[in-house]
Amino acid sequence: MLKIDNLHVRVAGREILKGLSLAVQPGEMHAVMGPNGAGKSTLGHVLAGRPGYEVTQGTVEFDGRNLLEMAPEQRAAAGVFLAFQYPVEIPGVNNTYFLRTALNAQRKARGGDELDSMQFLKLVREKLKVMQLSPDLLNRAVNEGFSGGEKKRNEIFQMAVLEPRLAILDETDSGLDIDALRQVAEGVNALRAPDRAFVVITHYQRLLDYIVPDRVHVLADGRIVESGDAGLAQQLEAHGYAWVRERQPAEAGA
Amino acid sequence: MATRPGEIEAALSRRYAAGFVTDIESDSLPPGLNEDAIRALSARKQEPAWMTEWRLAAYRHWLTMAPPRWAKLRLAPIDFQAISYYSAPKNRPQSLDEVDPRLLETYEKLGVPLHERARLAGVAVDAVFDSVSVANTAREELAKVGVIFCSMSEAIREHGELVRQYLGSVVPRGDNFFAALNSAVFSDGSFVFIPKGVRCPMELSTYFRINAGHTGQFERTLIIAEEGAYVSYLEGCTAPMRDENQLHAAVVELVALERAHIKYSTVQNWYPGDEHGRGGIYNFVTKRGDCRGNDSRISWTQVETGSAITWKYPSCILRGDRSVGEFHSVALTHHWQQADTGTKMIHVGRDTKSKIVSKGISAGHGQNSYRGLVKVEAGAENARNHTRCDSLLIGKHCGAHTFPYIEVKNPTAIVEHEATTSRISDDQMFYCRSRGIGEEDAVSMIVDGFCRQVFRELPMEFAVEAKKLLEVSLEGAIG
């Protein structure tokens, strides 16, 4: 589904990703872990198509298409979703209206029908069962005045409504207390499906107590330096990232 | 996926949708301004002698005045002798059925809800085409409750005493350069009278259109709400595309007696000129409301997207005790448009309140100035004002400026002023796009959110229109 090969990315003149490769199949849950500054968020942004991220080498294929040639909104319509580490506030724009516009733009781009407000409301009610979100957040402006936890839950709620094929969660666990973390994880787990893949970017192992990954990758200095199953995350938690770095020379390229 | 300047430039050259010319024979006075021209104009309109004299007095006063220079506007000197002060479609219609079908087509193109459509929409429309009022719908229904809604020309002929009593009582003939000019040469406009205790049963609406070349439009509107009356009035404006600058100098006077409430909304979409700043309407307007009675209220709401230059400050004189003045404004400037707009709130009575919400949007090389005066007179005990003034910048070549003037002569007054300037951030754009919303739609959505507080004040169907207008006006504005 997603095939990243030898990806090099420069941001503001600095090379951040230095030959990253990663393959994700439908239905899989991948965790990308790594120390601060390793390039984790850059990976999320470059996949979603953020302007200012210059790909100097390598390829990214999504469902057989060249993802790097597509505009951010085209990627969204193709089924790529990025849950932001810092969700953006849009004053005065109603949260529900925003989401309906987004969904309809995607449906239209895929050649489908747009939903009218009644149909959309019905969908929202269904999805609210999956993700606990107080209804008044739906009627407030997008992320405006939301608490950190509310913003993150709102991201997952958007994901539930937009039903992407590939969801990238950029440090969705950061800044969450344990209850909010659990709610977010429950929301993500409820959305796991055979035709949907996840790339969960996180600094800490604790999210993976609730979301069990099929594969865990360690990202350090712009490339994946180690991959393994869920057990790798446990080892990281026990030994810290320094442990990977020490092992790295012996097992580089593994 | 950096920005693509080529595409943006291409989108910038979008066309002005209301920019067509209707081919109708018109009866125009030759260009030029002097006492004879004013007499000829007055005669053409079959006005009583007092009206002719009133005009001439205004003209003589105007001769002694100079155009104002304090606004932050760049404009070429206006040659007042090159303008024709009267242009009317030939064959004046007696009823809607006799209105030239081409004229009705024009209004249809503009989306004006005329004729039966008007009644369905619950809107009574007075349409002013160049200088004369051509159709006025739903009049009978209004007459049943004693509401007068007609063209100013007709009001001068049929309701002379009322007009004479109130005309110039809010904006005196010599108030300012453009008001004096208007008083001398105003050609038509709307007259509204809501008698004591009557709540006007429908929205009243006027559409203004400048069609003929080398003409100016000088309409005059007078709205009187007697004790306890209520009226909501909306005006819309368009003009064809022309290379020359055309002058529009209107005067609007509102009078609210005790407990009366007047809500006045404007959607102004005069031709703004092209992307190089050629052509466009010079919009110099004096609008003022007088809260003459206790507990009266006047609300101005304006959405200004058109005109090469907008110079306008809808104001409230809060004379009655506990009277309330409100001003909600969205002003958008794109390409080379300039706007110097705001309001004046003059607190005279006790316990008077005013609220100002101004949203300025600048794109392209647009320049947008908010200029507002809050004045609290010595006798205005416990006056309150809250002003909120936000500017949104799109692109790197535009400007936003704020000129608040505050004069307080009573120590019990509370006057608050808040101002912000922001840009549509890259983060906001990327957030919208990552959810599947294209660039243009993202910009209009963010702008719409920015204007929400003002759009809420507009009657429902016009809020939709205003939103669309902003979308069209902003096409290709990102960069």
C-alpha cells in the first residue's frame, strides 16, 4: 500500500531524512519511534505533502501512485490522513462545517456524491459512538479554545469521519493524561480494519500499551535503524534510545 | 508542493461577474455642473420649487468647499464637469409590466428578487437603475400597514411634507464635500416611512446599478421609523466594467424616534477596477443615523467588496437616552482597491451604548483602513462603547491600517478598543488541505470564519450572498 524507498528530505536547507525506507501493507499497524530530532514529524509531514519539504532523492508510492507528485488535498482524497501533533485553530469556522466541507471535497474528488447536512449529521452521530467527544465541541470553531486532549480527540474524530486508507498519527499521545490517552487509543483501535493501515509516530512506548503494533521501527538520524515486532518497543522502553545507537554499527542496514 | 505563482497569477485575472452593460436607450443630461443643470434636473423630475431651491442652496455651498484630503487614499483629481448628473432609461414605466424586459433581465442576471419572486422571498425591492427608480414591488401589501416604501422622486411629489421635514435633518446640506454635491444633484433613491408602532412585515431592499457610461450616481435614501417602529432594510450595488472611474456619492439618513429600531444592511459590489487598477467606482458615501428618541436603536451592517475606492463611515448619533448604535463591517480590498471606512458613534444621551465590529481583509495590493470615532459628550452619563477591529492580510503587498479616534468628555464613560492583525497562516492552509480542502476553498473558509461575527447580523439570504461575494472577490488571492 505504502512504499517508501531511500527517501531524502531537506527542510530549510538541512537534510532531515537521509535514506528512509518503509513498506506498509493494508491492515497493518506500524509504530515509528525515535529520539527527538530524528525526523519523525518530518516523515508525517512529507507524506501529507506539507509545502517547504524538499524531496531530494527517493520515491514514495501509495497504491501504485507517485505520492510525491500529488497536492496535499489530492493525497487526502486518495486516503492519506495525518493526525497533527499540534492541531491548528481556525477561528470562526464551525467544526462540523469544516469536517463536512472536507468530507465532501474528498468525495467529490473521488467522483462520488456530496452529503447534504442531514446525511452528514447522521454520519456524525454514528461516529460519535466510536469517539467520545462532547457534542458542544462539534459546534465550536475548529480547535479554538480546545484543551490539548480535546484537540487530539478531535483529530481522531476527524479520522473516524473521513475514513482514510492510511492514517499517520504524529505524536498523538504527547501531552495527554492517562485517561485521554486511553480514549484516543480506543478510538484508534475501533478504526482498525483489514483495508486500513496505520503509521503511529511516537516518542514513548506507553501509547503502544493500548495500541498494539504489528511492526515497530526505530528512526534515528533520518533513517530506520532497526525494525521488529511489538517486543522491540518494550526493549526500547527498558534500555532507552542509546541502546539502539550502541547496537547500530553492528546491525546497520538490518 | 510549494506555492505555484503561475497558477495564482492566472486565477487573479478572474472576471467581475456583474460587469455587463445593458443596451437600453437612456435620456441623459449633457455632462457638466452648474445652476442650469440643476434646474434642468429638478424640472425633469417635476419637483416642487422648494426642492429646486434646496438643491441650489446645496450647490452654492458646495462651490465653497474642497474635497477632503485626510483619508488614506490615493486618487486622481475628479473632474466634476465631465460627469453627467442625470441618466434615465427612456420610456419611464408606469408599472412593473411596462418595465423594459431587458432591464428586468439585468436584474435577473444580478439575482435581484424582483416581481413575484420578491413576494415569495418576502422581500420588497426598489431598484434604482442609473438615476431613476424603475420598479417597486409589494407596495400594496406595505400600504395596508401604513408603510411607505417608494422612490425618493415619488416621495418628493407625493409625500412632500414628510420629506421636507426630515431631509437634511441628519446629514445637513453642507455636511461635507460629497454630501453637499449629493444634496445638489441627487437623482433618486429610496424613501421609507414606518408609522408609529408598526413592525415592517418584510425586509425592504434596494438594488442600485450604474449602467450608462460617464455618469455618476447620487442616490439619496431617507428612512424614518416613528415611535416603536421596526424596519430592516438592505441595499445592494453593482456596475458594469468600464475603464474610466465612475463616481458614486450617496447620502443615507436614518431617523429613529422613541423605541424605534432600524437595521440597515449593505452589500456593496460596485465594479472594483481590473487587476491593474484601471477603472472602478469611486464610492464616497455619507451615511448617518439619528437615534433621536429614547431607547431607540440603529444597526449598520455592511459588506464592502467592490469599488476602486471606498470612503464611508456609517454613523450613529445617540441622542436619546439609553439609545444603542451598532456597526458591523466587513471590508475587502483586492488588486489595487482602497478602502478607508469605519464609523462614528456620538454619545449624547445618558446610558447610551455603542458597539463596533470591523473586519478588514486585504489581498493583492489592496489597502484597507479602519477609521472610527467614538465621542462621548459631557452630558452622556454612563456611556459605553466596545470596539473590535480585526485585520486579515493575504499576501505580501497589501496593507491594513487602523485609525481610532476617541474623545471622551464625561468621566463615567467606559470605552474599550481591541485590535488585531493577522495573516492566513501556512499552518491553517496546510491543515485544511491535508483534510482534502483545496487552496481556494480553504482561503474562503478561513475568511468566512474571520467574518462570521458580521455575517451573523445579515438577513439569512443576504448572508449567503455576502459569503459568495467574498469567495468570488478573493479568487486567486493566495500567494
